[in-house]
Amino acid sequence: MSEQHYDVIIIGGGPAGMSAALILTRARRRVLVVDARAQRNAKAGHMHGYLSRDGMPPMELLEAGRDEVLSYGGVIVTDFAEKVERTDSGFTVSLASGCVPTARRLLVTTGLTDVLPELPGVSDMWATDVHVCPYCHGWEVRDRPLATLATGPMSAHHTLLLRQWSDDLVYFLDGHPLEDADRAKLVARGVVVEERRVRRLIETAGRLGGVELADGTVVAREALFLVPTFQANSSLLESLGCDTDPATGWPVIGQAGRTSVPGVWAAGNVADPTAGVIAAAGAAAATAAQINAALVEADVQAALAGAGATA
């Protein structure tokens, strides 16, 4: 790390962080990206819905993004931000390596954690044959025997979405309740509703072979979709005093990624758990433009104050 003071420190090196870094470096800002290399979609073999990059491995996208940011003079370190603090002139970030860079503004793009159900086989096959997003992975398993697993109130809607990709679909309730109106919709669409409890997912040569029920019955399936619990990786925002929604536990993010703490922005999945890769990158680009505008205004005010002092 050749310097210690930056216009902006971005914590998080995923699509949102790299997209923001690209905008800011092209605006001739001094930018440091702290990348812990813990991307949410690192296990996925490909990503979809990203115009002109459909089917690209997600880590390949990030490598290309890193190269672009570096080409404009950005600094990227593989490190972990342990602590952030406000100062009179901005922020300090304490890294696991011992470095303590400072910045005028802070952008947090630390994403979220998918909390998976504790069902044997789910975590082992996560991002290979167990997925969350039909728009990301539905096409690749179209017309195949599919399953959805109930995890909460959004699961029935999630199942109705997935029905668009296959008419061979089983919805495993696994003890979760099902409203009569939702049951009627599922049945009308030809979805099989399985009431029996699930024991485990059966893995065969690293792939999903079926869903084993508590009574030993095995229902052959080739892919399973579920809605995990989304947990914001927002500890740094909370430590700075950024407001959190008491109902959801998620950070309160205003227009263009502003938090309740001046000088602190957030973008990507830490701000919006529903955003896919292209949406997270796009939102972060807009946030970066707002950060640059705020820095421009600060520069103008400093120049006016300097001119006044010398008048």
C-alpha cells in the first residue's frame, strides 16, 4: 500500500465495490478497496442476467473488474477491515494486516450472508444443485425434476415463480404451514405439495440425486431451490452508529446509498438483499457518483474558505 490517505475507502470487493471503485477512479479520486475475498457467489460456476456477461464465472468478472480499477490508479488490498472509526477529517480503517489507512469518505459493500437451513446436504450442494434465485439458475435446470423447500412465508411465492421453468415440481413443506389460498394456487399450477418431513438431501457423485423423507421415501430430484435467511454483513455500519431498522435488523439506507452517518455510504447486498449482480453493480455506480459529488462540494467549500482567508 503506497499511501495511507485516500478520498474514499471501499470495504468489500464484490461487484458493488468494484463498480463503485471504477467510477471513482475514473473521476480521478484516490481509492482504496479492501477485499477480504469472501464473495457470496464464489462457489457458483456461472452468473446470469448480466448483460454481455451472461454465463461468465462470477470470480472471472471480479478479476476483470480488479484489472480495470488498477488501470485507473486504484489500490486494492486483500485484507479484512476489523474496525472503522470517525475522525475530525474523515475515517480510519484498521485492517487485519496492521495497516490503518484513512479516508475522507467511506463506502461499505460487505454484502450479506445466506443462512441456510440445517438440513443435511444443503450446504454441501449450495450453489451447485441447491439455489435461491430462479432467474439466476432456472434456465439451466428447465424441464427437469425440481424441488422447493419451505423455509418461511415467502416460500410459496418462490415456488410459484419456479414453476415457470418446469412442470415437474415438488414443494416440500417440511413442517411449515401453508395457507389455503397458497395451496390452491400451487395445486392449480400442477405443483405437488409434499407434507411429510424431510430427512436429508441425497448426494450422488457431488450432485443432487433426490430428497429423502423421514419415512425413508426418496423423491428423485435434480435441483432444489429455497429462500435462505438473509443476514446483512453490517457490523461495521453498526459500529459507526448507522441507523438500523428495528423491524428487519437491516441498515437504513437512504437515497443513492446514504446512511444516517454523514460521509458513510452503503451499496450492494448490504443495502438491498434482493439485488442480483448487475443490480448491485449498477446501484453502486450511482452511489459512487453521489460520493464524488459530495467530495466536489467539499473541495469547493475548502477553496472558497481558502480564498476568503487570503483576500
